[in-house]
Amino acid sequence: MSVMVDIRSVHKSFGSLAVLKGIDLRVRTGEVTVVLGPSGSGKSTLLRTVNHLEKVDRGEISVDGSLMGYRRAGNKLYELPEREVLRQRTRIGFVFQNFHLFGHLTVLDNIVEAPVSALRRPRKEAVASARRLLERVGLGDKADAYPRQLSGGQQQRVAIARALALEPKLLLFDEPTSALDPELVGEVLDVIRDLAAQGTTMIVVTHEIAFAREVADTVVFMDDGRIVEQGPPAEVLDAPRAERTRAFLAKVL
Ligand code: ADP
Ligand code: MG
């Protein structure tokens, strides 16, 4: 199976605070990787480096065979111009904890915006595709609503549809259900579960252990800027080797 994401000895600091201390991780095409770990362990920073929203200090990241943010010539790396980075980023969908929808746009226009402006798709085509995506996330009747008229769960499903509109090779989720009332978590996880069943390559940061057990091909446990252990859910969740993993799971389960 081919490798979609290849993260090699990535280090990242903010000032004197080392946040990623040598991360190595590979995500195979069609697989779901769930990242667990305590608050502050570097999970969001790791996702943001994959998308090149944060530059790494050391190491490198390839997505679908291309180095993020850089071009290699001989054994030298040259930074890509911003528009090239933006183009790379259109291949990667990102879903945030707090939805980040455009409040002044309707649900439909939230989804249509990026394909039209970033990929120069004809609007009519983008609208037709947005309507199909809304059906897919169970919101076919909400096209003309504004985000504030929707529940958190519905807003997050719109955010997922918006991410899918760019037909990304890879989807990144940063705690997609953490801002939701408990009764709305299931509807969002159902959508992510469907995407997994269809073979979408994803990295999902979440504290939903039952979901991880069911959907993940690989579970990664991070603590203090390092991957403490990684493997299939049956190993990491049900028979963790590291004391830190056991302690964390005891708290969240
Ligand atoms: P997690 O998502 O696991 O909670 P984060 O990646 O958000 O962890 O943060 C890891 C550490 O990096 C935290 O101590 C956080 O305060 C710090 N951090 C994250 N982003 C920045 C930033 N832009 N500037 C300074 N410190 C940051
Ligand atoms: Mg985070």
C-alpha cells in the first residue's frame, strides 16, 4: 500500500518551548490514524505542520509524494512560494474543533467558495457538487441556511462537506467533536465513520476512544511532543505497553 503522509524526525519549537521533539509517522493511503494524547502534547501542532500551517524546524513532511512547503534540488531545500503552498494545501482538507465557517455566507456558499476561488471551478458545477455533499452529510435541506441557524453538529457536518468539496487526498480532523454538546457528537462521528468506510485517508485527533477502537487502523499516543506508542487499536488501546498510555486511557475511559 502506498504512503500518503510521511513525517520524518519533525521538530518544532515556539521560542524556547519544544513542542514536537522528533516525530516519525507514516499514514498509508486509505487508512485512518487516530491521534490521542493529553492537552498540550503537540497534537494540533503536528496536524498544522502536515498542512504546512506551521513550518517545521527540523525534519520533513511529504503528502502524496510531495514535500510540503519545499522543493528539493540536489541535496538542498528551497522554500516554495506562498501560492505553491496554497496549492499544496488544496489537496488536504482540515476540519477544526470550532467549525470555522464563514458566518456571512449561506451553507451552500460556504461549500462553493473554495472550489470556485481556489480551483477555478465553474460555479454551476461547484453548486451541483455542494448539493451532493450536503446530501451526503445529511443536510440536503439546509443549503440556504446561515451557520448561526444550525446546531453545532450541523455546522460541523457543513465544515466536513466544505473540506470534501476540494476532493482532498487527505483529511485532517482536530478534535472535531470537542466543542459539541454530547448528544450531537454521534451525528458527526457517523459522517467520519462513513468517510472511513469509503477509504478516505484521515488523521483524526480525538478523545473518543470507542470511535478510535472502531475506525482507526492505527492509534498514536502522543505525550510531551513525542509519540509514546503507535499500533493497531487492539494493541494501543487494549494492551498498552507504556505506563503513560495506560495512565491517559485510565483518565479518558
Ligand atoms: P494539543 O493540541 O495536544 O493540546 P498543541 O499542539 O496545541 O497541543 O500545543 C502544544 C504546546 O505548544 C502547548 O504548550 C501550546 O501552548 C504551545 N503552542 C501551540 N501553538 C503555539 C504558538 N503558536 N505559539 C506558542 N506556543 C504555542
Ligand atoms: Mg489541540
